[in-house]
Amino acid sequence: NFFFFFLFFFCGVFFSFIFFFFFFFFFFLRNKFVTFLSSFLLIMSDIDVLAKMRSRFYDRLSECIEQKSSNHLYISDGKYKELIKEVREAKAEEKKKTIHYRRLKRFDIMTVDNQDKLIVPIATEGASVLYYVPYEELFDVINETHISVGHGGRNRILAEAGRKYKNVSSEAVLIYLRLCEACEKKQKSTTKKNYL
């Protein structure tokens, strides 16, 4: 009898706890849970959209680069590391050759967070530092700049990026802008308003 009483009591407490938990969850935490879940799903979809956008950006940019004879603006990650090595060697060389002077005229190195970055040589004191962007980081730089200027157009992105980076091209920015879904939606809604 004691065993059944204890089992009955335990089951009653357990099911009461479950009932109150769901009651509390449904009435008090449901909105927070739904908000959290929708935010999480939105972030995951944004990551997927950004990954697809990045892939299309590099596909289209590489098509444009293949059609050109000179691609001095775009520095692959391997070439970027090679240039850092060449600049370091040119600085260390006592008897400099023409190629060393050419490298040092166009490039310099700055260490940022224990990483060597390729920069434009600083001519005067107080001048701003202009970084060279490796090809593989170009999308991220343009994306961050585009968002920081409130989904601004080509001129605003180039002006903002030009304050910090040397080799962000108009061509790459235009390719990016054609892929930005938010800007496409904004442009379509503006076009519809103009027709009305």
C-alpha cells in the first residue's frame, strides 16, 4: 500500500510539474521563444544568402578578369604573400636593384594584430594608411563597406573603401551591387513608385 501511495504521489507531482511547466512556457515564454527561433532562422538564411552571393560574386569577377590583359588590381592570396616576402627582402637588401626599388615604391608592410599587411608606402607623416586587399577578401571588404554606408551605391562605396583600401575597383563594386538583394528590392520599389 505504501509503495502504491508513493508511486501515485510521485506521478501526481511529476505530472503537475509538467503541466505547470507547459502552462508557464505557453503563457510567459512563448513570445520570447518564437522571437528567438525566428531570429535564429533569419540569421541562418542570411548566412546562406551571403554564401551564395559570395560565390556568384567571385564567379562573375573571375569572368571579367579572364577577359582582361592586365589584372594588376587583383592580388591573389598567394601573390599577396609573395609580395610581402619580396618587400621584406628588398628592404633588407644593401645593394638594391631596379626591381627592389620598384617593389618599395609601390608596396610596404605593416604589422596589424601579428599579421603582415601589404600597404601603399606612406609618403608624408600623418597620411592615412591604404591597405591592399587580397582577392579572396575582396567580397567581405565590399560587403562591409556597402552595409556601413547604408546600402549606398557605387560612388559611396568607392569613396568609403578608398579611405582604407587601395585596390577596390569600380568593376568589383558594380558586380557586388548587381547581386545585393536588398538594393534590388529597393530599386524595384522605387521604379514602381515612379510609374504611379
